[in-house]
Amino acid sequence: MIRERDYSALPGLPVALALLIALGYVIYALFTLEDPSVFRVLLWSFALLLLVFLLFGLFVVNPNEGRVLQFFGDYVGTVKKPGLAWANPLFTKKRISLRVRNFESGRLKVNDHEGNPVEIAAVVVWRVVDTAEAVFEVDDYQNFVKVQSEAAVRNLATRYKYDAHEEHEMSLRGNTNEVAEDLKTEVQARLEKAGVQVLEARLSHLAYAPEIAQAMLQRQQAGAIIAARQRIVEGAVGMVQMALAMLSEREILELDNERKAAMVSNLLVVLCGEHATQPIINTGSLY
């Protein structure tokens, strides 16, 4: 595996100034020869071509950018210091951005852990930290980030349910922070060989596929209704229990088991009913 190593390029400004002065002198000398023999003309012409050739060794490195240097296919090093620099004109100098970038996947259709088709998308924030690996370990590191990120999102969706039906279960919708951390870890593991660091990975879109969206909405509504009913019943039973205990404790009214059952039934109907109850005034005796 090829690792990044720094290359100390010469400062470009002094080299450029020296080359330009030398170039001006050669041009002046070439056109003011007192004895323009063939040998002298060829010598000064060669010097002129050499200086022009050396000028091609100048290159600019922008902030948050690296230049990967190669000499006939052999990796020489990477220049990261911003500014004008000079290196061997025979070196190829490939520009690699070290800036932070965003990649947003398309809406992928995949089955969750329960086999339900869902639409899912993610945003991955990344940057290159090893220019040598990014250039030499993978064919196209930007396309590699795209493909591997989408593969990680697909794999993530198959490991989680869209929605949890029990409190201890993990789900895509209910545990966004844990899911995002899991996604970041998996994407980083896939992109490690490309010299890429993942700064953040988070789901940007999550929904049921259109063909089951309506059915799942009804299922969620039914679950919410059941949960609400359960809480109402628990509260109603507690209130009935409290009412019976207070009647017995304060000796307001003595009820046999049959009358207690009737009272419990009436109270539960009043407390658990969806509609307001209609009062009935008893004008006779208690029994």
C-alpha cells in the first residue's frame, strides 16, 4: 500500500526570479553576439531552451490542496505547502483537493429488516487525508466514495426496522443518532483504503415506498390508537379502584359484589367511552 510522504519543493518565487533574469541575459547575449559563429549560436540557443524548459517546473499549490508528484510513473511525494513552488519539470503534478466535501446519495429503494420496501437517502461529509492512497489505491476516488456510500446505506437499511414496535428495539426512525453513528462507522471502514476521512454521515430522507405507504400509515395509526386506549384503560381502572376504596374507607356506602360489579362497569363505560355519557336521574330507591 502506498502511503503519502511530503516532498520539499523549492520556493517558486526565488527560482522564478532567477530563471527570468537568466533568460533575459541569454536573450540579450544571443542577439548581441560579436562573433555569431554557428557554435556560439547553438550554445546560446540551447541555454535559452533549457531555461524555458526549467520554467515549466513552476507550479502553484492552493490552500487545502495537494500536488501529487510522479516521475515516469514512480511516486515522488506530495506538496501541500500553499504558494508558488518549483520541482523537476519532468515530474507530473496531479492536483488533489483536500477541502471538505458533501455527497448526497439518491433516494434508494431497499427492504428494511422486516422486508418492507423503504426509500432512504443519506448525506456523507468527507475529505481526502492521504493523497497517495486516493490516487494510487483506487481508480477514481470520487466515484469510489459515491459507490461505497450508497452500498453502506443499503446495508444499513437491511439491519434496522423502519419503526420499532417495542421500546428496546432499534429503528431507523426512532434512533436517528445511533443510526447515523453506525452509518458513519461503516462508510469510514469502506473508504479507509482510499485515503478518505468521513466527518459525518446522516440520513437525509426516510419513507416507506409508495406502494405500502398507505397501509403502513394505517398500521401506525392503529398502533397509536391501541397505545392510547391502553393508557385510558389503565387510568380508568386506577380511578375505579380509588373510588371503591374511598367509599369503603369513609363508610359512605356498603356495596355487595354484584353492586360493585355494576358500579365498576358503569364507571369504565363513562371513563373509557369515546362520546360523552348521558346522565340518568334515578328517582326511585337505590335498588
